[in-house]
Amino acid sequence: MPATRHLPNPESADLIALTREIAAKELAPNAADAERTETFPREVFATLGRAGLLTLPYPEEFGGGAQPYEVYLQVLEEIGAVWASVGVGVSVHALSCFPLFAYGTDEQRAEWLPGMLSGEQLGAYCLSEAHAGSDPAAMRAKAVRDGDSYVLNGAKAWTTHGGEADFYTVMARTADTGSRGISCFHVPAGTPGLEFDEPEDKMGLMGSTTATVRLVDARVPAANLIGHEGQGLSIALAGLDAGRLGIAAVATGLRRPPQGRRPPLRPRGVHRQAGRHRQRDEGDDRRRPGPRRRRLHPRLPGGALHARGQGHADLRGHEPDPAPGHLPPPRPLTSDGLITVGMIPDGAILDG
């Protein structure tokens, strides 16, 4: 049974139609090449910003689209169906704007929000640390008050748009009082001491830069504190309540099959793989192709088989059907024996 959209008015339907048009004309022609070459599509975000699609859930007085979340999420679904890296980026940018919008002062909003919501600037969200992913209260990054400034030191892992963003919404510890000792800061790109590691080598979303952000005596004005000291964790979690919905919308779009194809009822290849296992166990003596015929593409999701003569690779993130006689390569294992599925960018899953 096909899904039925629930939109509050005809204008919302027009917005979805506009999103589909932009996705088809501006995103689809560039997605495969950008993913293949790991190129960050900055101009695409500028295009979405000029169309008013980058920050739909925020009020018009600050440059937002004043759209309800049910409409914004369907816009994300449309973007994610064509280019998941961009859909994730839009969601993370909206998440990065939330602390300033919800907890900033009138002066802070007037100074920063118009540029953030117009598409002129792109944001990043810095919460997780390598040792504190699902437990942000254990973070070690610190912000020490020094006169009219705060000096920040620490590292933020898996940051979407790390090294590409114009501003960073950073959570750092201002007191050793557990979850009540974390504060939120607006850190502009170009701040001395704001440094970035090389982007992560991921299994998918290659057009979305994910990197560790390092703060080395990074000094920001005290006026860049968002909310009050000790309020940072509650600000971060409030943002994630909505941010996770954004990533779910992108995933919903990603799950949609290309136009004209029926939705698969199960993960492709699962039962066929199991059948080949059974045939071999039962003594199937068909000769397997030699290892030289089995080629892996190092940049395709999950180590997908190379397209030439061995199935096809779907750059939206799906793994291909295995070619006859071939099984997908085993997932790599971490030191603790867990299967490594891929890096989790900050703001993408755990943080939004």
C-alpha cells in the first residue's frame, strides 16, 4: 500500500514539489561523482539556502521558513532520497542552529541567526568525544574563564562538516560537576586554536565530511556562551530530540527505491546468499571463480563489489546483489570483536 502524505495546506505540497525539482536538477546530476571523489558539495548547500530549504523550521523573522516539523521532515526525506550526504548535512546544520535560537540572547540572535539561517553560513555540532559518545556527560573538553573570554581545550570526534563549517556549536566542561558542569559555546571558523584532523575514511556518505575537531587554547569571547554555565547538556539533549527525527527522515528517503522500481521486501541478496551457503554445504562442486575475478571497490559502501561484470553498486548506500559465485567480503572486526559498520558522524545518528 503506498504511503499517504499528511500536509497542512497546499503551500506545503508546493514546497515538496519545489524540493523534488531542485533535487532532480541540482543534486542528482552531481551526487555520484561527488561521492566517488569524496568532494564536499558546498555550493549545493548554498543553493538550498537560496531556495529557503536549509532552515525551514525556524521563524521568518530570523530568515527561516516557519514550517511545521512534519513538513520540514518530508523535505529532508526528498533530499535524502536523492543524496543522503546532503540530507544529513541539512539536518546537522539545523541542529547546530537550535541552541542559539532556543537559548541565545536577543543580541546573539540578531547578530548570528540571519547569516546562519540564510544559507550563507554552514554549521557543525560538536558534542561527542572518542571516549564519550553515548555518554556526553563524561566529556573532557574544557572551557576556562579568563577575563572576558573562555579558553577551550579538547577534541570533538565524528563531527559532521568538521573543517568545512563556518561556525561550530561546541559543548565543553566549565566545572567538574558531572552533567551540570557542561556549557555551550558559539565558536566561529577561523578562531585561533580551532584545528581539524584529516576526514574519516568512511564506508558511505563520502560527500559528507566527518572529522575530529581539536580545540587548542581556542579563545572565544564570553559573549559567545549560549545560555548560562552548566546548561550545556540540557541544551544539547533538547536539540537532539528534534535532530534525530531529521536523520530518520533522511534514512526514510534513502530507503525509497529509484523511481519505477518496486520496493524490496527484504534486504537484497540475504536469502540468495544463504542458499549458496546451503548448496556448498550439501556438496555443490561447481567451480568457484578464481580470486583475480573478484574485485572490490575500496570507496563503495561496505566494500561493495566493483560494478564491471559483478553486479552493480548503489551509491545511495545500498550494497549490491552479489554476483553468481561471489559472497560479499566479511565485515571487519574491531579489537573487541564487534562488527564495524562505519563511523557515526556527530549530529548524524547519536547526536542528531
